[in-house]
Amino acid sequence: QVQLVESGGGLVQAGGSLRLSCAASGRTFSSYDMGWFRQAPGKEREFVAAISWSGGSTYYADSVKGRFTISRDGAKNTVHLQMNSLKPEDTAVYYCAARPGSGVYYYSRADRYDYWGQGTQVTVSS
């Protein structure tokens, strides 16, 4: 079992930055791929970024590439999402997710992740 708790959301002006964190419990954190997804009102949940269990591979949605960076700290069982140059269209609830290490397969599919956090709200004002 893995429990995930997100933090770091808030209100920021367009062009600003936020850093989301996801604290994971459980001894097997190091063997899990981690992902960030987001869901805006009236829209489906969408993939944002993912990082492999080893930290050696990262993946990004085209909409955030070059602006967001995902990283993990194995010693602290934590995954971060650094978000720069934020835009109003980045406004959403952001969710952290985990799955047993699966390589490059289906990293952007929400249904491939077994564990989810409760979400943290990010609001970007124009």
C-alpha cells in the first residue's frame, strides 16, 4: 500500500511559479513510477508529468514541456513538480499518482496508476 499526500498548491499570477510536493508512505516508494495529473472543472483528468522508479526517465505533456519539471527525492519519499511560467489554463486540481515500476508503458494513462492523492488546487490568475 502507498499513501500519497500533495501540498504546495495555491493562487498565483500568470507568469509565476509554484512547487508541488507529494509525500509518499510505504517502504516500496523507490520501486514505484510516479505521475502528476490534473483536472479542471468540466474536463477530464489529464496527464501532466511522470518519472520512473529510478528517476532516470521523465515524461511530460506537450502543454507543460519546458515549463514544468518533475523530480523525486528517494531519501524523503517525495516527488516534486516545479511549475514555472504558469498560465491561466494551468488552473486545475493537481493529483499525485503511483504505480509499480512499468517502464515506458502507458505512463500517461490515469487508469494505469494504482494509488492517488487527494489533490491540491492550483489557480493561475490572468
